[in-house]
Amino acid sequence: MDRADFIIVGAGSAGCVLANRLSEDPANSVLLIEAGGQDRHPFLRMPFAFMKLQYVERLSWNYWSEPEHELGGRKLWLPRGKCLGGTSSINGMVYSRGHPLDYDEWESLGATGWGWSDVLPYFRRSEGNWRGASEWHGGDGPLTVTPVDAAGPLFDATMETARNLGHVVSNDQHGVHAGEGFSPPEVTVANGRRASAATQYLRPATNRPNLQVRTNATVTRIVLEGRRAVGVEIVKRGRSRIIRAEREVILSAGAYNSPKLLMLSGVGPAEALAGLGLDVVADLPVGRNLQEHPLTGVGYELVRPIGFEANLRFDRLAGNVTRYMLGMAARATQLPVTAFGFMRTEAKLARPDIKANLYPTRLDARVWFPGIRKGAGHAMTAFCVLLRPRSRGSVRLRSADPAAPPEIRIGMYDDPRDLATMRAAICQMRAFFRTEPLGSLVGKELMPGGVEDEAEIDAYIRSTSILAHHASSTCAIGAVVDPDLRVYGLEALRVVDASVMPRVVGGNTNAPVMMIAEKASDLILGRTPPS
């Protein structure tokens, strides 16, 4: 295919959705281009194995941040999916939409048509929820959403503790109390296997004659004639070629690579581009406003053997994996997670500003077997996630060479208010673990452990904080693209991925990105929104 009506760059969470929706009409020819390969690996379908996937080099871009000033020069690892399905093929499969007020905030920032009442129908359209269709959920959408089997004494104690502390406790994180309080986790898992954008959206559409998918092909620039996007230049097996777009070029390369491609094409901060010898086509704040969720841990030993440790005994683990491979129900189809809790560090806040991801295990959990290797021990860990960071980072070009990775600065804790919020989160989770009935199940504090005064807590935060891998906002609506996701000042060029979020949502980003792509498909084709 030397030309197509629509060229989509990036077969990730957004690109796969767009490829499906735009090719529903056989009159539209669609080309989906992915720099990575097929979504094939023994661990790709197995939910329990997701922790290993991000370390598979061929499945990730394996970016690193620049040294972070507030982290003592430490660099942060930035895995992003590089295969069909993108990051939805290697992530933790958590289904989370954020808080309704997140989207109303988008609208207040100029993203007209992106308020909660506008986006909820698209969440429903994309979702195939295990509960069936309702006011809040879709029942027959492509993306299968199922509950994690978290039942047990730790789950019961966690929910009762939350209730005793006055938190909302619900069995549906996306129902009446959307984005509030404690609830059991839900994940994108179908019949015990990962449900990615590739398996749920792309695979059902691959036999359409008007859709072509090209893998292992890297887009190096957008081809512009005047101020109109007319195609892309790709490199595959060392050979360069240009493919023309009859109608539109759509960037869905993610919060790091979409701004990189725009800047390589002359769209971005004029002074920086000129400094690299690039012709400036449009002076826009591309790559600015990068937002991410910092997280750090609080953990305790368990006084009873009720954690996930028993499942890591070698013979049991091997048996579960074998049963999984044979298509039998097994623990390998489940994730080791107890509950999610959305909380406020100040009662006056309109929506939660921190989240607790509670796990029935230690961070250093390992496979063990009696007499050969000792286990790490039964424990419970809470990742404290900062939902509304004030710090901002950036994505810049390192050089004009398309093969060079972008220069990424996260800026974690550059705004001191973020550090204060994380400190409050640690104090709040310590109090949570000491409250009954959970308090009777935990013993020694493992993390931070013996750290009490403010300076010590801050040092712990700086030395241990990592990222939730929810990068966003580098091509934000109102700054780089308009509410229809068209790049300002250019024709036939849109961005559709997490980079268009004016603010990062208060939760995981995979489901919101799919929602963005669902809505974008209607904007592109001029279709009436669902009710």
C-alpha cells in the first residue's frame, strides 16, 4: 500500500482502536504503522507474568529520563510498549477511568466536548463489563473488563478498615462512587488472558481488505506540503520510503514519541528546532507540560501466612503455569492485588489526590522452595500514587537524528507541593495499616521502616519514588491541538493518544486513551456521538 486515506502512526492503545473504527466503513482505506513487531511472547497473554514483560527488550522502547534534580540525579526507567497493542500489551491491565471531575476540568481548560457527560458514552461503547450494560458500564464493547479474585482475609480486613476510617467502600470503582474510596480491582482480562488493544480491537479487524497493518516500520517524519500533512516517511529494513495519506495522518505514538515526531517534522518550539537545524513549520509548545504519576511504597510484614507468598513456591507456581498453558483455570490468570483506594490528603479537596494500590506481597517477593531458597515472607504493600502532580516535565529532541531517543525530563517533585503531598500520603497509609481490623494482621513495618521525622521521610521518598508509567499531556488540547485533536495551524494532521490530555487523569491511563480514540474516530468521520 503506497497510499491510504488514513495513516495511523503507532499500534498502541489508541492506534488499534482507530484502525478498527476507521476501517468499519469499507470505503475508507487505513494503514496502521507500528515500529515494533507482533505481540508474541510466552508471557504476553498470561496476566500473572506482566511484571516480567516490561523487561523484554524487544517489546519496549526502554527509554530513560534525564537525571532528576530532586531525586539526587537518579534516572527513571520509562518502559513503553513497542509491539502491536503498545503499552496495553505489557501493562498491569488495570481498568481505571479516573474521576468524573477530571474530565470536567479538561473542559474548563478549553477541551470543549470532553466533559464527563461527553466522554462517558465512549467509555461505555468501548467496554464489555462482566456486570453487563448499565448507566455506568458497557456490556458488549470490545474491551473485556473482569474482576480480580481478591477474596480472603486481607481483602475483608482492608475494606473494613477503610470503612472504619470513613472512606467510601464500593464494589464498583466506576459506578455511583466513580473515582472515590476503596473497591476491588478490575482488569482487562478475557477468559484468563490479557485483553489488549491488539487482541480486542485490532485482531477482529485484520481480515478487512481496507485495513493494512505494517510492523517493524519506523516513521521518521510527517511529510508536509505547505501546511498540509500528505504522508509519512518510514524506514523498514534499512530502506526509506514515503507513503501518502489522501485524507489524514494521525499520530498515536504516545506521550513521548508523538511529540518527537512532530518536532522532527518542524512542528514545535521554534527556537529549539532551529537550533537543531530543522525548518520550523509551526511554532507550538510541543513536548511541554509532561505529566506523570509518582509513586512510592509503604509495607508491613503479616503476622499470619495469608499473603501471596504460598503461590510463589516453585512447584505450585510451575503447576499453575502448566495448567494455564493447557487452558485450565489457574492462579496464573489472576493478579496479586488486593484493592485500590482513592483518598484525600485534605478533607476540603473536591476529589482524591492520592491512590493506594494494595498488594498481598513484598516488593522483593521471589520464587522459593523449602531447603533450596527461602521466600521473602508474607507481607502487604501499598503503593502510594500521587494523582494530581503539580510538577511538569518535558520531551525534547536530543538531535535531528530520528534514531536518537528523545530527551525526557520528568521533573519529579520539582514543585515542592508534590513532595508534601507524598509525605502526607505515607503518613495516611501508616495510619491505615495501624487501624483495625488490618492492624491486627500486620507486624513490623518494612517500608519506610524506622523513618519518622519530616526530613527522613522526604529522603525516603526521593530515594525510592518511581513512576506509574502514565505519561501524558505533551501535545495537550488547547496548546498543541484543538478540541477535535487537529494540530493548530496545520491541515490533515491529528494527535490521538495520552499526549492530548490537558491534565493527567486521576488513575491509570489505558482505558482513558481508548476512550479518546473512540471519540476521535467519530470526530474524524463526522459521526453522531453515542447517547
